[in-house]
Amino acid sequence: MNFKQLLAEDDAVSPVIGVILMVAITVILAAVIGTFVLGLGDQVGDTA
């Protein structure tokens, strides 16, 4: 395998980056929703 073949074989880079971005977005959304729900639960418990 020479250097030109190594640069030409980059077919799998885009799918990997796409999967990483989707996982990151999912984790961030889950953290935001979880924080909101847990914070809302604490507020309901304080007012009751």
C-alpha cells in the first residue's frame, strides 16, 4: 500500500463522523431533557 492509495481510500470517514455526530446530539438532548425533568420534579415536590 503506497501513499496515494492511502489517501484515495477514505470512503468510511463520512459515515463514522455521521454516527459520532448523531450519538453526540442524542446524548446532549438526553442530558438536557433529563435535567429539565428532574428539575421540574423537584419544583413540584417543593410546592406540594
